[in-house]
Amino acid sequence: MKRTLLLFLALACSTLAQAAPAVYQTSAKTPLAKATKAVTGKLEDAGYAVVDELTISENLKRMAQKWGPDYNRNKLEGITSLVFCNGWYVNQVSNLDPSLLGLCPLHVTLTHKAGVTTVLFNRPTALAAGSPAEKVLKEAESEVIQAIEAALNGK
């Protein structure tokens, strides 16, 4: 019995270790503005409407004096968020599992430090496991990640 339990625990831990992290992350040595423009273009090429670009770091700078030493402790040189959506996917999710409509619009956050821009994307599949909309969200997630990779790799 103990061996069976140990085997089960080992397999469970192995499966968890292989699962994709909830946040996709990739980086490239490129200026933030260039990466933002490239990611926007590739998302649009993939059929997503980029509906907003938020320069978060500029908004945070206004609070630097108020927050004092707690302001920007990681010394990030820039933070920008892109808000985007694809109407077809929204319709599919609304048909399959309306409770997951909170995922739309999607967003990516780009950070910049020491010449390196990092793109962060919360994977919709991290919330959609077991949902009737899981398959369609996995497809959207894959498209977004491909767009990000193409943007940062100049493809």
C-alpha cells in the first residue's frame, strides 16, 4: 500500500512539474517601444483587435513621492500593457462557458529593464481546465503566444 501511494505521489508531482506555468514569459534584448509595436502588429495580424495600450510605468511615476522607498523597488524602466480581443473567440466562449467571459479582453504586459523587454501573458487555460471552452481557449492562447514569439524574434 505504501509503495502504491508513493508511486501515485511521484507521478502526481511529475505531472504537476510538467504543466505549463500559469504565466507565459519570454524576453528579448529590444527597446520597450519597439517590442510593444511589434507585439501589437503580430496580434493584429493574428486577428486580434488591440483596443488599448496603457503605459503603466508613467502612471506609477506620479505616485513615486507618495510611495517613497516602496516605489519601483525592482527598478523597472518601463511597464506597458496591451489590451486585446478577438470577437470570434468571445462568441465561442460565450456559447460554451459564459462564466469565462471574464477572460475577455485578454492582455499582455511588457516590462523593460537593462535593455531587455519581457512579455508576460496570463494563460487562459490556467482558468479553463475542465471547462467546455477549454479547447477554444487553448487555441486562442496558442495564437497569442505565437504572435508574441514572432514579434520578439522578428518573424
